[in-house]
Amino acid sequence: MNCQQAQDLLLTGDVPQSTALAAHLDGCAACRRTAAGLAMMDGAARAWPLPPQAGLAKARFVAQYQLAPDAPAVLSARAKSGAKINIYDRWRLHRWRNLALAASLLICMGLALWALTTGDEHQAVASEALVDRMVDWNVQLAQAQTPQQREQIFAGHATAFAQELAQKPLAADEQALAQKLASAGSVLKTNDDPLTEAESFTDIADLLLQRMNGATLRGDTKLVRRLSRNYALISAHGLNSRLAGAQKLHGLSLERQRHLKDLLGRNVQLQERLTDILEKSPAASQREILRELGLTKMPHKHAVSR
């Protein structure tokens, strides 16, 4: 068996249990590379999830294949039996082999392109899920009643989040938010000072509003809804409760009084920015923000907090 015959069998997938083919592959490095490459391509293609149009494409190809009165398998069998095949039949056999190879390559290329175009989307979804879970984690830490509960909540997720952040490359804005959430988690674990905690939540709220403003300008309603949900959680269960607790503290030093005043001023600015975002939002984004904030109508400035 020569290289042309061996590669014809490999490319058409018509590979019987042949000692001749096995012997040829044992002695031919080029054909072994061809066989290995085809096996790798076939395995990769089978591992990918099929795009929605795959079934229709397959049905069309099979229908075209079955239109020929002499299927390639028949011609191939006649050739192997030693029967004479005229020039036209040889051309048809060669044409079908090339068509099968082309179809295989097109399917693999299509799957590769589909995987590439959907890869970014899958990565985005994964990073969003990670950040959302970190927001929930911070809220749980803020709501813990005792230092022991905080320690348990922190230990239950901190290591896993750190590993995910190291393994998953996030977009720059998502990365900044995730790092701030991780830092805030550490603060909540080791602090019971409402001023320190309020500052961490203020920084998170600021990043969320920055992203919400950008998503609103782009008309990305889905992202606006997600960011609004996270902002509502951070604001209601973190920032506002910590500011309320800080205002009840007695005997604050001048430095801590200034710190509290600064945080209250930043909170007013956050509320004004949120109202500005609402006012310039398209109707769809506006509805999503109001729904996630638990509001039924546009608030006045200084009245956004839940």
C-alpha cells in the first residue's frame, strides 16, 4: 500500500481492519501524522457542543449524498474488488471523497468559529456569576451577628474566590470590582467598626455606579439590571446600615467625626449620581433600575436610599 492509498482510506473514514494499512502506518511517519491529526480533529469536533444549525446542515448534506445513484461506498467497493471503473466513475469517486473531506473541514471550521464567537460570551457569563456571588458573600458577612459567624462565612468562600480570580481572566472593570469585593470581605472579617465597613461599601457602590452609567449609555439593559441588583444589595444591607450605625456612635474623636461627615457626603453624591443615571436612562433600563431598587417611580435627589 502506498501513501496515496493509505491517505484515501484515512480521509474518507473507510478504514477496515487492514494489516496492509497498519503496516504502512508503522513505516510511514507522514501518514502517521495525517492519521493522528485527523483523530485529534475528530475528537475535538465531537467534544464541542453542536450549534443549533448543525442538525439542519447534516440533513441537507445527507440528502445531497443520497441523490447520487451510485453512492461512494459502492464505487469504493467496486474499486477494491478489482472491477474496472471507467473514467467518469473514477471522477465521481474522487469528487465524493473530496466532498466528504471538504464537508468535514467545513464542519470543523464552523465549530471552531462558533466556539470562538461564543467563548467570550461564556467567559462573560462566568465572570458575572463570580462577581455576583462575591456581592452576596459581602452581604452575608455584613449581616452576620457574631465574629464567629463572620469567620465561618469568610472561610467558607475566601479561598475558592481567590482561586477563581487567579484562574479566570476578567475584564478590567470586572476585575477591579472583584478585587474590591475581596478586600471588603477581609475588612468585614476582621473589623466591627461601622466607619471602616461603610467606607468599603462606599467604594463598592461607587464602582457599581460607574459601570451602571456605562451600561446605560450603551443601552445594555441586561447588564443594567444585574448592576442595579448588586447596587441595591450593597446599598441596603451594607452601606446604609453601616452609616446608620456610625451615626449612633458616641464620643467620636474629631478625626472620626470628619470621617463620618465625609462618608455621609459621599453617600449623598452616590444618590445624586444614581438619580442622574435614572433620568438619562432609556425607558427599558429605567424600569429595570427602579424594579431592582424596589421603587415604583422616579425618586427626587437625596431620596434614593431604600
